Amino acid sequence: MGIFQKLFKKETTQMSTNVNLAVIYYSSNGTNFQLAQWAAEGGRQAGAEVKVLKVAETAPQSVIDSSPSWKAHLEETKNIPTVSVADLEWADAIIFSMPTRFGNLPAQLKQFIDTTGGLWAQGKTVNKVVSAMTSAQNANAGQEQTILQLYTSMYHWGAIIAAPGFTDPSVFVAGGNPYGTSVTVDQNGKMKEDVRTAAEHQAKRTVSVAKAVKNGLGQ
């Protein structure tokens, strides 16, 4: 079934509240891996079936070897499954977590998104419920812009954005980013804001919206 048939097909499936949540992250030093873990916990608390998946590393080994923390993180997370297009098809809801790179997505994540054209052409990205989180070394390093860049691609998917907005006090504690949880990281890789509860809340909200979407399409 192509994208236009998917968009306009009348759904007749039974109502369901079961949600599959894919938490997809790219991380070089561990910050976004930690954000992904917190989001996964929030998703499980909301009753979702959760997969934590990493984006494949594409940086040259020589560059990775020049950074002890980067090399160590890759070793520590070697058993985390690498995301595939099949995981996107499985998911009802998707949370992306990625560092900002010059106010944009890291190339590793962008490369993965560029492989989803076939899924898109079949209409299988339509109505996925998507949210995003990010990190940077300072609050003005493009955190909001990075999330919005990710959402631009999601509009082309036909996805439904579940931004946290100001729907919980934890958003303010985390720094007040309504587009998605974001955190600043110091030179030692330590998070400056307390964002755990915000990440968990964002995941719960994403799962809640996905449940509503599934139930609505089932009617």
C-alpha cells in the first residue's frame, strides 16, 4: 500500500491501547544514551513495549580512537541493538535522542533517516507519533534548532509530533524547552540540568498520544 492509500484508507481495526515504543539514540560520549534510558523507563511506566536502539557509528576509527571517552562509550554499548528500518515499521511511537552538531542532526542519524525512503513510499511512516531530545555543551548551541530540524523530516513522514510543551513541572526544572527535553553538558561530560523526570514525562506523553492515535484510527 502506497503513501496516498495509507493516508486515505478507512481503518477498520479493533481498538487497542498496546503501544510499541522505539527509543532511538545516537551518542558519542553517553549523554544521549542516558537520556534514552530514562525515556525508555518512562515508556515502560506508561505501559508500552519498549526497544532501545542505537544508530550505527560512521565516524572513522582514527577519530574515535583519538577520544578515550568516545571509544569507551562504544565499547560499553556494543551490545545495544542497532536500529533498522524494520524497527520503525514495528513502532507506533518513536523517541529520538541525539546531540546537536552545529545546530543540526549528527550525520549518523541523518544517514539513517535517509534510508527510510522505501518505508515512506509504502505509507508506513504515516501517523507514527514522534518526539525528540538533545544535548549540547551550552544552552545556546542549537538545542531547539536540532530538535526542529528532526521534526522537519518527520513532517515529510506524515508523523504526528508529540512535543512536551509545558505540560508538566519537570519541563521547567529541565530548562523549559517545549520542543523536547534538552540538556547542557560540561567539559567533563556531566549534565548541568536535572532532566530525568522531564525525559520520563516526555516518553509518557508520547505513549499517551500514540494510544489515542491508535484508538482513534481503530474506530
